[in-house]
Amino acid sequence: MNKNIDLPGYKPEAHHWNRWEKAAKERGIERTLAALGREVIRDADQHSWSEPVKQLCNSRNLLEMMTRAPFLSRRLCEILIETDGLRVAYTEEGNQNDVIRLPGFGGLY
């Protein structure tokens, strides 16, 4: 029953994070790292991360870092996603209710 419906004017590549991922792959960034970078850029925009964090992961800075330090970049991106832009973290015990608030990064929590 579900058929693909083309919405007029909708083009997924129009989002800047999708264009960034394509450019990163063309520059030689490994595909899973490029996908992780895309997720960070999207979340920074969609989740309204703080300006210092947005500057850290803006398109140009992130691409440069991934080119020069891919292992560091991967871990940084994982941390940014896990903490929603350094706004919250969970304790190492894994208790979902035990949230550590990270002040100074603009969280609305």
C-alpha cells in the first residue's frame, strides 16, 4: 500500500549536511566517518547546539579535522552525539535517570 510519493520541491540533497557528506566522501573521508560528520552537522543545526560547539563542528572546521585527524574526529563526533552537543551526559553506571548537566553549553534541560 505504501508507495513512494514524490513531494513537489523536496530534494534531500538540498540540506547542507547532505551536501557536506557528499563533499567529504569526494575529499577522501572514509564513508562511515563522513556519515558521522553529517549527523553532527545536522544535530548541531536541528538541536540548536551552543555557538561554541557549532563553531567547533561547522562544515569547514569539521572537514579539516577529519582530513588531518580522523581517529580524534570520530571520537569527538561520538561524544558530541552522545551528549547532545555537550549539554547532558549519563553516569557510567548507565542509569538513564542519572543525568549530569554540563553547564555553559546552552542546554534547555
